[in-house]
Amino acid sequence: MTELARSRRGPSTGRVLVLGGTAEARRLAGRLVAEGVDVLSSLAGRVADPVLPPGEVRVGGFGGTAGLAAALDGVAALVDATHPFAATMTAHAAAAAAVTGTPLLRLQRPGWTAQPGDDWRWVDSLDEAATAVAGHRSVLLTTGRQGLAAFARLAAHCVVRSVDPPEPPLPARATVVLARGPFTVEDERALMTAHGVDVVVTKDSGGPMTAAKLTAARQLGVPVVLVRRPPLPEGVPVAATVEEAAVWALRWSGTTRPPATPRPR
Ligand code: NAP
């Protein structure tokens, strides 16, 4: 927050608002709570039984950019630690932070990189992913329970894995597997083998929690279709690790000296 914005909005409470729904957001909240920071974590409310972060938690949308801007009253710093594909929330965070003069950091884990032996095909959308797997017999869909409409017309058998029951329309020949990561490579190999999976579809979520499917696919010689991440808003600094974000938030919360903001990536 600039000094001008601080003086306009009165003294800061040192509160840090963490937009969450990811393992990194939970770890960041835990780290900041342990340091005595006043942390409010926000969840969208998509998952019926979410793993809750330490500290105070609110659930549900803010009501667009204007609602989030109103919620930033008394917030010293905002960390957008939502999933790399939560593009709407990320855009709202950038807009609300700009309007209110609230310091904003994007915490986003790096995407996955291919290793020798991987057979990866990159696409820009779920629709393109559906086209890419059209000739296959058995597809493992790990793109989450939303957006499955893109695959509704597939003739292939689809194994749909998600935390909560997926939203229709589903592919005509779908087997739903309800499960929450992390998964082991052995689990993933067993799932793929049991269903004769000959292609995997995933978003480029990054991180270790759901990476075992990539190793299993490599070991089984199964190709993977990866959906590229949406672009980040211009000018918002990005931290790749929880520790980097914690240092930034600790400083803005007033626990340590003012921050050296990471450069936009
Ligand atoms: P989205 O499309 O970017 O956001 C849609 C709307 O949901 C937002 O405009 C906002 O409503 C609300 N919202 C999203 N994240 C929120 C949060 N942390 N706190 C309060 N409201 C939130 O979001 P999404 O892709 O559906 O993701 C929803 C949640 O699931 C996020 O917390 C994200 O981190 C998590 N998640 C997403 C994915 C994925 O693949 N997209 C994967 C794993 C986890 P208002 O406009 O009313 O404020």
C-alpha cells in the first residue's frame, strides 16, 4: 500500500487476506498465524468438506470486484493464493487491489516441466483437450468437476476423477472416481491399468500434490494432454514459494520492515 493510500484509509490493522483453495494458501496461513499475524483466509465454497487453514476463515464469493474491494477495508495486504486456473478470482484481486491501493502478491507454484520419456501435448483450453483425445479408447480426466461439458460428446470411456461429484453434463460413458490427492505413483498406475487408460488430461496445475499421474503415465507410456495456464494480470508481483510470500506478507502486516516486492513475472 502506498503512503498516500494508507493515510486515506487510516491506520492498518496488519490483517492479511489470503485468497485460498490451495495447499499453498493453507501453508501460508499456517506460517503467518504462527508468526502472530491476523490472517483471514477466503474459500470459494466449491468443495463440500474443505481442508481448512489455520486462523480465521470465510467462505463464499465476495460479489465481484466491488465486493472484494469493500472487503479490503482494514486489510494491510492481499495474497492471491488461488489455483493457477482460478482466473476470474485472480483478475478480481488485481482490480480490487488497484482500486483500493492494497498491496497484492500473487502466490503461484511453478507449472510442470516434461522429463525424458514424457509424451506431453499442450493445448490452450478444455475444448482443445477434448479434440486432442478424440481418437482414444479410455481417457483419465483430472481437470476437476467443473468444465466437463467440453468432454460431453466424447465417445471414449472416461474416468472422471474429482473431490466432489462432478457437475453434468458428463461424457456418455463415464466412470466417476471420487478422491482427494495427494496420490502415489502406485495408486495412479493401478487406476490407469484397471481402466485401460490410454491418455490422461490435466491442467498444468504444478506442484507435487497431483504430479504422480505424470510419473505413472511416463512409466506406462501413456500420453498426457496438458491445458496451459491462463495468463496473469499485468504488473502484479508473483511469488513462487510459500516462504517468499510469507516474507512479503510479514513485512506488510507490520511484523517486520517494509517489503522488497518480488518483480512481476
Ligand atoms: P474462479 O472461476 O476464478 O472464480 C469464480 C468466482 O468464485 C469468483 O468470481 C469469486 O466469486 C469466487 N471465488 C473464487 N475463489 C474464491 C476464494 N478463494 N474466495 C472467495 N471467493 C472465491 O474460481 P474457480 O476456478 O471456480 O476456483 C474456486 C476455488 O477453487 C478457488 O479458491 C481455487 O483456488 C480453488 N481451486 C480451483 C481449481 C481450478 O482448477 N480452477 C483447482 C483447485 C482449487 P465473487 O465474484 O462472488 O467474489
